[in-house]
Amino acid sequence: MKFAEHLSAHVTPEWNSQYIRYDEMKELLAQAIVKAQPFVDENDKLLREQFFLRVDEHFFQYCEKEATKINTFFAEKLAEASRRWETLKYEVMQMEQAHRSTLHRSIVTSSGSARSNDPNIGATNTDGGTSTKLKRRSGHSEDDHLTVSLTRVLPEGLLEKTREKHSQRVQYRKRTDLKLAFSEFYLMLVLLQNYQTLNFTGFRKILKKHDKLFQTTRGEEWRKLHIDSAPYHISQSVDQLISDVEMVYTDTFESGDRARAMKRLRVPPLEEKQSPAVTFRVGIFVGMLCLLLPTVIVLSTHLHDSQSTKPLAWRQALFLYRSTFLVVLHIVLVGINVYGWSASGVNHVLIFEIDPRNHLTYQQFLEIGTFLFVLWFLSFTGFILSSYYDFHPFVHPLGFVTLILLLLFNPTPTLYHHARFWFLKTLYRVICAPFYRVGFADFWLGDQLTSLELIFFDIEYFFCFYIYDVGWWPVYSLSPTRSALCNGWLQIVLQTILMILPSWFRFAQCLRRYRDTKQKFPHLANAGKYATGFLVISTNSVRRATTIHFLNDPTANPFLYVWIIASFIGATYKLIWDLKMDWGFFDANDNENKFLREQIVYPSKFYYYAGIIQDVTFRYIWIINVFMHFRTRSAEYADVIGFIFGLIEVFRRFIWNYFRLENEHLNNCGEFRAVRDISIAPISMRVDHGTLEDMMDKENGVHNRRNAKRHDLTKEKIKRKTLTTNETTDNDTAHVNTPSQ
């Protein structure tokens, strides 16, 4: 593998500009070779050498600038690491002191209880046992007022046990948090260690290439003078810190068990290892879907009436199945999102602040999604057959929803237990907004819910149908009475409230973000965007409720025009926010990325322009509803059209996720996180650098975490000219192309 690809695959995106600019230095050498072509005559060796000397003057100045940058950045990170290490050691000392204090208090309490049970001791104490025990604890003045009040109503033994349990819980939380802090700090040190190795190897490679192209030894001499003795290379402080962290963690948290300590501190692999079992299961589920999909299509087109000549309940099936279909489809699309982020170097693990050692891969997302799709199609097939044979068809959609809830809330440590409960905790924080601080995962999940408003609309129908409409004996019977919430205005009001909930969650999150940051922009402006959602949903509900009064002349309904105006304002507001704020497009410093932003990750600009076009189209596709309102023939398919709109919105969110995560990755635009270190696999410091270079020169010498090379994210780029230089002795061929993206 070429070193440029190896470097691109291993850089930390937040530190991207601080690495050696290997590609640009290689281009300088390639351009120098091209310009030296007129001096190919053997008689012009002197001119050629003089030309290369002039090039070296500029080239070595560039190298010195890069070396200074790397030394400075390394010194800053090393100082930061030293400060963090001192803080961690202080926290460990405080934790151990608190633990010893708790043990001492327990011993004193137990001995005091023994003495209080001695009748001779009790007889000599005229003030009573309570005052004696209070004096024994007189050193803890901060608890005295609480102790005095509680001892009047609680036995002393119970009071001590309560205090001890509270202290133990606090210490357990502190210990857990401290273990996590050690783990993150260890990963930072490994990252810094890799930073040393990658930059030193980069200088060795580029200077070796320099000497090979220029047929000189000046590059090696410059390296020995400036790089071999560079502080970032010769420093052993990072290695010492790594050793100290391992030792302290092993002794403090794992009672000297180094194997357990290293298991906790281990650095996650550079690339996500895919399980063959997961791959096999995904293949099985996809194969089953290939059989179930045509089966459902054939049954749907051929079975229109049941054996009792009653039409199949297709409309009810649409309402009962469309929401679950959207949920399962969304899971599959998120799996594809994860694959795209990982392949392009967008670090979703850091952005979502999930455990880098234990999280779902894209294959596991696809496994979950395809498995649920298999269950969905089996349920729908069962519904069709049961309807045909008049045998309780509505058991199937209810059973499918029940099964999903059982799988989600399953308390056993199975079926991706950690991921499920991470999702449930995040969902709880979204629902309870604004009472919790908002992280990126909370905000992102809230936005996903706004694209699933159709689910909230169908909740009312689902409960009303199963409570009042469905008659289990016989199948097609109706309950004589229905709740007021399932009829008339109250039904529409309930549907409106349910559909407003996703927008309310995001609105409340924006208010909480404003409370925490005191920044009116963008948080209050973002809250206004979701407030337009309230207006659109409310006006649409009023329009639907009053439609019956304007059947002869739909254009006379004044609420129709109010809804159109509200929808246009809301769609425009959201579109501008998508493109400018969420995606960061139309940046003033877009340079060569016209109408986009200065830095892009994905390999083609076409993706970005196509994303803009689809967002504009899908944001205004609601206009079809206006024409639907005036066409009575199409009105009977309004429920199907609503389902199609739901599919379109899920797909729009799928595309939105790509560019929103990319913008957050590059710019931390939402300021949801402090820029932390991204964990990558360590490179052994004991490997000979010459051997490492040889491995990188081979076709598959060092395994890359992706096939496609990520885009250069540096802010300053050298304008490239189209040229190609073929080297006969070095596999690392210099290719210099004019950037087309």
C-alpha cells in the first residue's frame, strides 16, 4: 500500500491539518522532476544539479515548516496529557481516601454498636447512648444537623446503614466514571503515539523519495539533522505515560489483574470487524425477503374477496401495517448510513458519544432491519391468508407490534442488550425534553421522529380500531358504541396532538439548548422552525375537519388557503435551515466547491448537488396534496398517498443524515461535543521503520480500513497540474492531477 493511502486511512480527522502534508510534498518533487526535463542531456548535469539545489532550498524550507508545526502540536498535546494525568492521579487518591474513610466509619460504628449493647457501659452514661454516638461522630460537622433530626425518629443502626449505602452508591458512581476517564485517556495516549510514528515515517518516506528522484543524499542528511533529533520523535514521555496508566489502572481497579485491566483499556480495532455469523444471517434474511416479497405481491393481486365473498380489509391493513413498515425501513436505512459514514471516515462513534469498543456495526443494523422485515412480510402474508379464510386476520398486525415491543424491552442480556437500552435511554431523554441536557444523539433521534409523524397519526387509529372496531367473534362486527376520542372533532384534536409531539420534542430541546448556552441564535431560531410545524399540523387538521362542509365547492374552504400558506412558510424555513445550518452549504469560503463548503468528505460533488435537488423537491412535494384536495377521484387514495409521502420523508431523512453527520464531523457545527480524541489502533513502536516502509510499498502490505481514499481535508491546497511520473525503482508512483472536485 502506498504511504499516502496509509496516512489518509489512519489520520485523526480533528487533527488532520496537524499531520505531515505528504501529498503536497510529493507533488513538489513531481513538479520539480517535470521542470527538470530540459536538463536531461548528460552535458547539462551541472545545470540539472543547480536546478535541484534551488528546488531543495524551497523544499527543505517547507519540510522545516512542517516539522515545526508537528513539534509544536505534539508539545501542546503532551502538555495536555500531562495535566490530565495529574488530575486522574488526584482523583484516584481522593477515591482511595474516601474508601478508607468509609471502612473506618464502618469499623467504628460496629464497635460502637457492640459497646452500646453492653449493659455496664450503658449504665455509666447519664446522657444516653445517642449523645455518646453523636460525640463519636463530631468530626463530621456537615452531617450533624441531619443526624440530630433523624435520630429523633430513626434507630441509630438504621441511620448508619442508610448513610453507608448512600456513600457506597456515590463511590460506585465515581469509580465507574473514573474507570471510563482512564479508558478515554489511554486511547488519547495511543493516538498521540501513533501521531509520532506516522509523521516520522512520513518524513522518512518523502526524503527517501527526494534522494531517489534527485539522485542525491541531501534528504537523508537533512533528516538526520532535523528529524532524527526532533522532540516529537525522540520523546519517550508518551510511552512512559502509557506504562503508568496501565500500572495504576491495574493496581487500583483490577486488583493487580493485568489481563482484565488490558481488556478494559484495549484500543478498539482500526476497522470494525464483521462477524461471519452476522453476515450469514443477513444473507439468510435477504434470501427470505426475495421469496416473501413476490409472494405478497401475488397474493395481493389475486385475492380480492374472502371465501364468504366479503372484500378483504385492505384499508384497515394499510393503517395497521404502514407505520411498522416505515420503522423497519428506517432501521435498514440507518444501517446504510452507518456504512457510508464508516467508509468515508465520518466518525459517528465520536459524534454520538457511544462506546468505541461496543457498538453496532452497519451489518448488525442490517441484520436487525432485515430480520424485522422478514417478520413484517410473514405477518402481512398471514393477514392476507387469514382474511381469505375469514379467520381472525387482525390478530397478525397486533401480534407483530407486540413482538417488536417485546424484542425492544427484553431485559435479558441478549439481542444487542447494550444497544437497545442505549436507544431506550436516549428516547427517554427526547420524550422528557426539556428536563435533560441535549446531546447530539438526543437531537438526532428527535429529528428522526419528526420524519415519522405518520406513526403518531396512526397511533390513534390503532387503539380505536382494536378497542371498538375489530370484532373477534365474528370477524366483521362493529362495537355498538365508540369513545368520543374516536369520533368527530375530538378524534381530530387527538390526532393533532399526537402528530405535534415530534415537533414539540425538538422545540423543547432547542429551548433547553438556549437555557444551557444563552445563545439566541441558532437555538431560538431553530425552535421557531419547529414551531412552524405546530402551525402546519394544526391548520391541516382544521382543513380536514371542515372539508365536509365544502364538499360541493372545496375552493371555498378558507382553512385550505391558511394551510397552504403555513405549509409554504414551514417548508421554506426548514429547507433554508437544512442547506445552510444543518449541512453548512453555501459557505462564503467554498473556494472550488461551488455552493457547498470549504471541506467535503464524500468522493464526488455530484452527491452534494443531487442532495440539494432532492431536498428542495421533497420539501415541497406536499403541494400534491393541494391538487388532491380538488380531485374527488383521487381522494379515495388519500391514505395511500399519505403512506407514499411517509416513504418519501424517510428517504429524505436518510439523505439528510449523511450531510448532517459530515458537517458535524468537520466543523462541530452544533457544538454538541468538545473536540475529543478519536481512537485508532496502535502502531507498534518496536517495528523497524525501514521494514514498515517496505510493507507500505507492497500491494497489500498494510491493511486499509476502507477501499476509497478519503478526500484531503486541509484548508490550504496546492494547485495541481496534470502530470504523471513513472518510477522504475519505487512502487510509490507520483500522480499529480488537477483536482476536479
